[in-house]
Amino acid sequence: MQKRSLLLLSLTVFLTIILSGCFQGEQSLGSDEGEMDPPKDAEAVDDSSNETGEKASTEGKESVDDAEEDTSTDTVDRQLYLLDANGMVASQTLQLPQPESNTVAEQALEYLVKDGPVTSLLPNGFQAVLPAGTEILGLNLEDNGTMIVDVSEEFKNYKAEQELEILQAMTYTVTQFDNVDSMKVHIEGTPQETMPVDGTPIGDGYSRVNGINLIQSNTVDLLGSEPVTMYYPSVQGENEYIVPVTQYIEVEDNDLYGSMVQALMQGPGADTNLQHVFNSSAELTSNPSLNDGVLEVVFNQEVLQDADQAVISNEVMETLVRTLTEDESVEAVEVKVEDVETLFNENGEPYTEPVTTQSFFSTEKL
């Protein structure tokens, strides 16, 4: 009897161990399958509908929805529009910390605030434009390409003469992305029909069409002219950069592109600190022609920096390309010189393809 009891006890323990192992095996297999096949109704968390990321510009733009961050580094290059020592709004490429999520456009605006995180990064002579203490409360990109920027009450703390600079810097910063065309401003959630200090209208949205660093001219008939954005080099210490300015130019013989080039060759005027980069004897030998998005511009040899080596100044090329590609129909510019087969830049590299604005930005997608 005692032996029979011991036998039954041993058999019970043995069966318990076997059943326990099978049960645990089923649990482990179920867990692995759960990792491989998530529930069909599961949705990925994506904050892009509430927060928008970073067009580079008419200057080689990228979509705010496509701004993927390179998490292999701690910083990323961003283009910010700041105020230079001459009081002009100009872009500077600064290294900003990697944002935690898809909020690069919001981050760019935060780095426009005076006494904010941009302070230690500012190049000599440059300053931020938004009033100190301004908070970016949120961004919302509408289907029509208008970016709504909601800011705090501190945004109102600026002088009337600073209003256009603020509008231009904000607008050019957010419209550097190719799915952003204009900007509207909300203050603490309330839409603004006009700017709060000097009353500049913004109800329908403010865009690059409104211009930047407007250069007035007493010699141009405004009724018979076209506003265009031109790009001129400027220097602050060792910092060389390009400044966009809006000028009214007279269009001759319906040749807009030729008139733009002629205006560039005449220069920005003596009352600015912008540089005139064309030789005085440089001339167009024919009207520019546009084919499939490529604008062909032909000069005489006086446009060259070094005629023997067929070198054209980097500043001349950048000024031409960035100005002419402001027109939506122009994707690239092919500069030619009469009796010269191949042009070279100042580093001795040949221009074998039409030049885009993108080529002037080596470290970012702008």
C-alpha cells in the first residue's frame, strides 16, 4: 500500500512537470507571434498632422512632411533669416540641435527669437528678429500651402519700424519648404488681420510675393515695372553671404529675364552695402531663352574673371542663378560665353550641366 501511494505521487509530479512545460511553451510562442504580427487596427504614431517639419527656398526646397532627420549626428544645418549689421534680412546656415520629433519648422522659428537659443550661434553682426520672450505655440499647415503660426503675446513687443523685417524673416524662413507658400499669424490662438503694431495687412497670408529688403528707386516708373527679387553678395568680417532684395525693374521688349540680368549688371545702387560683382563691360549677346525649365544666358567674354582660363566668378554665377530661379518657370540656368566651349568655376571645376540653386548648399537640402 505504501509503495502504491509513492508510485501515484511520483506519477502526479511527473505529469505536472510535463503539462507545465507545454503551457509555458505556448505562452512563449504567443509572445513571439505578437511581436511579428501587430494587430491589424494598430496605427503608427505620427505627429506631422499637428507639428510641421522643415523648402530650402525657392532655393531648392524640401517638404515639411519629408524632413527626415539624420539621427547619426547631434546637430543639423538649418537656414534662418536674420538681421545683418546693415539692417537687411539675410539667410544664415546654422547648426541647430536635432529636434526630438518632426518639428523642424517650429524649431527654426524658435531660433529667430532674440535672447533665445540662437544667441550663442549668431555670426558677427547678425541678430535675431522676433521680440525676446516670444513663444511659438504651434504650427498648422493648411491644404492651400498656408502655414499658420501661433505665437504668444510677447510677439507684440516690437517697434513699428521693425514690423516688415519681422514679417520677412518669418515668411522666408517657413516658405523655404516646398509645400509652404505663405504665412498667417495667430496670437494666443486669435487670427490677426493685420500686424499688431504698424498694421501691415496679413489676413490673406504673407508670402515672398510681398518682397524682401525693398530697394526704392526714383528712376523707375512703378506703374510700368515689375517687382523681382535679386540676390547680391555682402560681407561682414570674414562672413560672406547673399542678400535678397526686391527691386522694381523696367521690362524691355517683354524680355523679363534679359531685363533681370541687365539690372544685376547695373548693380544694387550706391546707397547700399551690397556688392556689384559684374565687370562694367560685360554684356548679353542675345536674349535669354527658356527651354524645358533651363534658361540659357549668353555673355561676351568680358563677364569672365579670367579669360585665359575661362573662369567665371563664383559670385557672378550664384547671383545669376539664385536671381533667375526665383521665377517659377526657371529650374536651372545654363550660362554661356561666346567663343568659349566650357566654363570653369574659381576652383577649376567645369560647368558641364545647367546650374541649380541647390548646388550652392553643400550641407543641407535647401
